[in-house]
Amino acid sequence: MTTTIPAAGTLPWRVGAAGLQVALVHRPRYDDWSWAKGKLDPGEEFAVAAGRETHEETGLRVRLGVPLPGSRYTLLGKDGRPDVKVVRYWAATVVGGDGRLVNEIDDVVWLEPRAAHERLDYARDRDQLLALVRRHQAGTLDTWPLVLVRHAHAVSRSDWDGDDDTCRPLDKGGQLRAKALAPVLAAYGVRRVVSSLSDRCVQTVAPYVRTSDARLRTKRGLSEEGFEADPTRAVAHLERALAKGRPVAVCSHGPLMPTLVDVLRQHAADAAADDRALLERAGADKLDKGEALVCHVSGTGARARVVAVERHRP
């Protein structure tokens, strides 16, 4: 029986005096040049593994950017049977790390695309390089993330004894999902969190805020009550986030999601058809409880363009 091995990796990139460059890694065990990547830990999400493996192999801490084409290939398993390895990739921006090599890699080089194309040992790795170069040429490689989060599962209204619905907390399943969201938000380098003041929203993002240096701001306009009183305030909060242009997560409620997603759709006219369709479905679904909708944005304010979209569902 064929086993599927999930893995994830990144293409760290930078632009300097020499133009666009990407980072390749050398594995002495195989004497090959490829991208930083590795297998998922049990229960780990692809995006989280991509950042973790990059740090472990290169010593560099990265923020995930736009997703790139994946790869799928067959390996010979330990039992002699073929295994299928499925790898997902992201473009990535270096945000820290000392570059010290500690795990399976003995060299990291930064090369311009033509030299990287020649250095890579596997034809399948050139698909990601080509996609990254095309993004750079189109001006959609340098992005920042706006992550729209619907609060995780809360205690039901029928089981809640409190008079104030804004105090209704997450249930045990919601608390687990909130903890699982923290490394996802970390993978995209979220620095600011803007949330409804309702406890179930604040508790959804609290694990990430506690384990990062992200700043939390609560807004009545992102609550159900505030939205019912004045729907324009929620839109204004999202437009303000687009104007600032810094990695941000916005946490709110199901009834607000179609309106908030529609704002993002208005900035996604130049996105690929699949990404526009994904946004449309997310708005229609009102997002799942505990879902993170990652929008990769190029530019700010009126010129902000959503150029890629990902759904991280529970």
C-alpha cells in the first residue's frame, strides 16, 4: 500500500543591489541542491511546518508570503514499497535568525534566478522558482498578510447563563482551536491583532498574543452588537488595516464575514480566478468557526491588491 508523506518548505527571497535572489540549501547526505523543506510533525499544518523546517535547516526565521506550486513525487520507502511525497511551498521573507546551520544542511547560498535554475538538482524544483520569478516581474511577490479570523466554537447561547452575550466564552473545542491557530498566525508573521471586544473573539486570538509580541486592540465595531448598530464601522476597521499595510489579524463573528470578505473582494480584481472564487466561497460560508482566511496583499490603501488567498480551516 502506497503511503503519502506530507511535507512543506519555502523559497526565501530578497532584492538587493544584485537584484532578485533566492536561497538554496545543500544536503550532504544526498549531495544535492534544493529548497529548504521537511516532513510535517503529527497534527502540524503545512504552513507551520514550512516555517519551522526553514528555520531548522537554514537558521533563518521567515514570514510566509504567497503560496507557490507544490510538488509530488515517488520515493522508495523503508519497506521497499513506493511512497508518494507531497510538498507545499511558499515564498518567504527573512525576518530574523542567525543563519547557523544545525540540521542536515551544510551550506546555504543566495543566487539570482538564472544561477539558481542551473544549481538545482531536480527539475520539479524549478516550478517554484519560475512561479516566484513571475510574481516578482508582476509586482505581486512583495506582500503582507491580512488574516481574517472567525472566532472559534463558543458555549451555545442556550447553555449560557450570563445576561451579557459579549461575555460568552469559548467551549473546550474552541479553546483547542485557539491554541492551534497561534502557530498559524506566527507562520505569517502577524504583528497586530484587531478583535471584536466579545470574549469569544478575544479568547480565540489570546494564545497567539500571549506567545508573540503582537499588539491586541479590541473594537466594538467588529462585534455583532456594534455591527447591528452601524455596519460601516466594521468596514472602516478593515479599510484602516489595509491602509496601514502591516501584517495583521482581524477577528470577528459569522454575521460580519460576508461584509468583510466583500471588502477584500473589491481589492482582488487582479487576483487569479481561483483566488477570487475562494474569496467568494469564504464569504458565502461566513468562514468556519475558528477559520483563518489569509489574504496576501500587495500595496496599501486604495492601491492595496489581494493577490493570493488561503483558507486554514479547522
